[in-house]
Amino acid sequence: MQLSRVPEDVARAGLRALYTVCIADGELSALERAFLRGVQDHVLHSHVDLDALEPIATDALAAAIAPGAHRERVLAGAVIAACVDGRATDDEVDVLARLATALELDPAPVRTARRLAKRHLLLARVDIARRALAGHKVRQTVREEGVIAMVAQLMPMMGIADHALAARYRSLAASPAGTLGRAYFDFVESNGFSFPGEPGAGPEIIVVHDCLHVLGGYGTSPADEIEVASFQAGCHGGDPLYGLLFGLAQYHLGVQVAPVAPAESMHADPERMMRAFARGCRVERDMWSDFRPWDHFAKPLDALRAELNVLPTA
């Protein structure tokens, strides 16, 4: 996703919309305040006085933001705002519904937020998983290789090994130091993960996610996983909302959407999350659709980061 320059009046209206969602439950929490600051500093690069924010009426918001991408991004940000303190409430979701109606947007994100608020978790999991990276890669694999190929990727999760596939990934141990292939191998080994094809391993489609860990320099703590999910969401050419929600649900809301990791709660640092998202937005390739790890494993990491425009974290 490319971040375009946002006029100051549009930024102010958008931040007021997020603020309106945040205070719908009666208070502005420290996490919500940090989220507003992170959006301003890393996404909008605006100069709005956050301490002077006031709620905005839906008709005023619609008048301030013309139809198009800015409206969609306001709704996406508003959904994250409703979740960032650890729990979406009915009052917050009611505000989301009014925003979506006033901005004439698809209400699907509001339905997902309401399912989270109502703890209709099976439906919420389905919403998030099918629209985040995993669902995108499943559809891409089925489209390009067929259903049988996708089913074969799932067999190791049921204990049925693919020895040839596992051996191919294990062979990356011989890759030169400093290449993506060797860094990926070391990442999997050092964390005690299984390689694709080994019994209990996740499907091969998650290798893209692991490569983003390596390219971005992110660890595997719950807080790091939220950051890499945010970075990953920015690396997508489409709607980033569900990519952002994936990390929040799994490691902040306590809603399991990842097939091979337990859900955890309250690990998000909203400012770091938005910084990682903005960093991902600057990557010059849609990593969800247009990154095939085996095409890049032999490349030096520094050269690949330069090619993709993966900027330093500092």
C-alpha cells in the first residue's frame, strides 16, 4: 500500500473520527492515545493538536473527506481504534456503523468488529483469516496450482510428511552467509520451528511471512509478531485492514487466527505498530502476491532490502 500525502484538513477530520470511536465507551485510554499519536506521526505526518481533538459528526466527516481512498482508510483506522485498547465495545461498533453509512462504504469491516465485540469468535476468525495474508495465499495457490496443491501443503499439519519438500528447505543450510536463504534457515532453526514438509509444519505459504520477519529484522515475541503483521499489512497492495487485525486479534485481543500459535492478550504497542505499518507501505513490491521466496533465497540480504526498499528501523 502506498502512503499518499494527506491534506491537513483531511488528516484532522480523520483523526477526529478515530477519536470519536475511541471515546465512545466513555474514556480515552493510554493505548488509544498512543494509537492516535502513531497514526499522526507515522502515517499522516500531520500536525494536529491531539490534546484538542473533539468528536466529529458523521455529516461533517462526509463533507470533509471526498469519496475515495481516504474514506476507506478512515474506516480501517476506526476499526483498529475500536480494538486497540484490547476489546471492541458495542458503543464503539455503533459509531463505526454510523461512519460507514455516512462515508458510503462497504459495511463488512463493521460486521467483523461487531463479531469481535459480541465475541462471535468463529465468524470473526473466518473474516480475518480469509482476508489476511494466509487467505490471500491460499486463493493464489488454488488459482495458480490447483486445489490438490493446496491440500498437499496442509498434509504436514496432520502429521503426513513431504520429505522431498523438507529436504529442499533443509538444503538452505548450505547457502552462503548473508543471503536470504541462509538467514531464513537460521531463523527457522533458532526458533525451533519446523520446515515446510516436516510433520506438524504449517503450509508452505507461510514462508513469505517468515521471510518478512527476516527482511524486516523482527523477532518472534508477541509484540514483535504484531509489528511484523503490521509491516506485512503495509506490504500489501490492497486493503491493509485485515492484515492489521490479524496481528491484533492473535496477540492483543486473545482471538486465535493463526493455525500454529496460541492466542495471547494485550501485547500491542500502538506507536510501534503504526511505525512498522508505515515501513511496510514503503516496500516497493506487493509481497503478498509478487514475492516467491525461492526466486530470492540466493540474494544477499542487504542487496535484497535495497531492491525492495526495506528501510532501516531507526
